[in-house]
Amino acid sequence: MNFQEIIEVRRDGRRHSESELRVLADGAASGEIPDYQLAAWLMAAYLRPLDDQETAWLTQAMADSGERVDLTGLPKPWFDKHSTGGVGDKTTIIVLPILAACGMTVFKMSGRGLGTTGGTLDKLESVPGFRMDLGIAELKAQAKQIGLAVTGQTPNLAPADKALYALRDVTGTVESIPLLVSSILSKKIAGGAETILLDVKSGSGGFMRTAEGALDLARALARTAKACGLNCRLALTDMSQPLGSVGNAIEIGESLTILRNEASLDGEMRVRESCLELAGLSLASVKLAPGVREGREIAEAALGSGKALAKARDWFAAQGGSIDAELPMAPVQRSVAAGKDGWIAEIDAESVGVSVIAMGGGRKTKNDTIDPSVGVRVHVAVGSAVRQGESLFTICAGSDAMADRTEKSLRDAVVLSDLPVEKRPVVLQVF
């Protein structure tokens, strides 16, 4: 069967065979199928979505299109974590040392940020000397030694996904749930993990803006992971407000504050709460805790005892950085104070994320250069009681003019109520 016939199968809404989807994945990875034909198939798949079995077949075919990481010889359990991304989401940087301190082997490949959803790779690269270009052999050696290794995605890992993702981004097909599911899970399968935690964000600061869309994605991920033989747990988490502070170096600083067990501001405490819940779910998923509540208690003990911080110290040092390094700092630091007494009713996550991008702290296109020093320290969360003159944010900007524009955006993003407002749960649902 030539690829035109495969396009016609999708166009007509007929079901693909497993062999057809392997032809697609192998041809995308090798470059044998031209971009214009892949683009045609992607649009057909967007308009006539793959069913669950087709999605599982495509996921496995994409995972098999390149190198598969063999973690044999590393202590079990082998674990990976993925987030769909959001404004201020730095949970990976906190959760991974906690889990490694609790006896798990965490082997992860991370990506860069685009738009309002920041990337773990960008955040870690704001630490002077921190390497995110480790090869597979280096990663395995480091994971065996300290239980934790993170790098950028290697070009030989799921190359079919790399080819298809680049085209999805320019053909208006990114939102297809089956294509999104196969993209996420193919990289996890190729990465060798046996158990994965998927954190699906819901709200204006995440990829899935609505609760309904986020739930659809979470359920599709769960079904496909099961069909592919993965032990997978999912958390649906709130991204209607920023998850703490926003900006690469600033988020590293906030992560280390939490790992030092020194969080005190409401914004920091919300991040801490999210990380403990995700860590508890992770520990329960590999039977290192009988349930999520007990897993959370174990994770909290790792924070309180300093074991998680010690693991973070080892991790940063192994990859060329230091948790004591001086992080980049923007020259202008400006507090944004509350204009009256009240309770925080809303902090629009998307608006905060866009304001940080406008300062150079994120990307509009994949080729944009990031300024790691700029961003917004978020001191409050929805439900926080504030007094007139109390600091809501600290703007970290490259100039006074930049700070002026950001201050206006932040004031527009906040809604104050004269009546008490309940705090929102950070974890909405678990699977």
C-alpha cells in the first residue's frame, strides 16, 4: 500500500490497520514520506479522529520508530512524569528529588516551553553550568548512582513524533486528542519507564482551557496507556491561576525554597501542596505507599528531614550546576501592592503568562531567545486575604518601561472581592 492510499483510508473515515500506522511512523521518522503527504494525513486525522485501538497502535509504532532506552540494571521502580504544562508549573523540579529520596529511579527527558506553558529544560538551564544535553549512557549512569537524571529529548528517541509534531504545529492539528496522546505516550514508552504520572492541567494557563477538554484528554491518556501496557496514574490539576511564581530563574528559586521546606507565602504554599499531592500519587502508583494519603505523608517527611534537598543537591551537581549558585536577576524589582483590603477572587493565569513573555521570559516562536532573569513573583493565591498596601506580586524586569507595562497587565489580571473567597483545590481529580 502506498501512502496516498493510507491518506484515503483516513479521509474516508475507515479504520487503519496496525501495519498502515507503522508505515506512517517509519516513513515520518526516515523522511521517506514527504511533508505534504504527512500534512494531508494529519488534517484527515484531525477531522476524522483515530479510535482508541488506532491511537494505541500509532503510539507503539512511534515509540518503535527510533531508539528505545533499556533501563536494565537500574534499581526499580523505573518512573517518569509528564505535565501538559502551565503558567508557573515547576512541579517536576520539586517532585523528582522527593521521589528519588524515597527510593524511586526517575529517568526523564524534558522539553522547552512555547507560549505561556514554560519548559522544564529552560528553567534548569537558567542555573549556571546546568547541562541538559546528556547522552543516554550518561543518563543511565547518573540515574544508577543517584536515582535521578533529566535531559532534553534526544533526536533518536521517537523520531516519528518529532516529524509529526513539527507539522501539527503549523497545520492547525495540535488540538487533536488522539494525536496528542500518541505524542506524549510514545516518548514515555521509548524512554523506558514502566510507571508514569501524567499531570493534565485545566484552565486558562494550560494547554486545555476547559475542564471538559482536560478531562477528555486525561481519559484518553488513561485508556491508551493501559492498552500499551503502561502502569499509569493521572492527576487533573487546576491551572486557572498561576502555579506560584513565573519566570525561569525565579521558578528555580521558588523550587529550592520549597525543597528547603521554607515556603511561607500563599503562592509558594500552593506549589508545595501540588507537589506533595503528585508525589503521594506517584509513591502509591509503585506500591511504595498503600495509598495517596500515606504517600503524601512519606513525601512530606522527605521534605521535612532534608532528604529531598540533599537529593536535589546531588542532582544539580551531577549535571554541572549547584543549588547554591547565584541565579540570574533582572535589574528592576518592583512590588505591586493591593489597592484595598479584600480577598483574591481571581488571578488570570494566561494574562500573567503573557506578561512574562512580553518581558522576554518565554517564547512566541520556537527560535526566540529567553531572558531567564525576568518574571513575576506571585505572593498570593485565590482565597488569600490581603490588606491595602500588601504586596501581591514582585515584577522582575529589564527596564522601568517594561515594569510599567507588566504592572498594568497584572492589575488587570487580579480581581479582589469584598467578601471571603474559598481557596481552590490544586488537584481536581485523580485516575
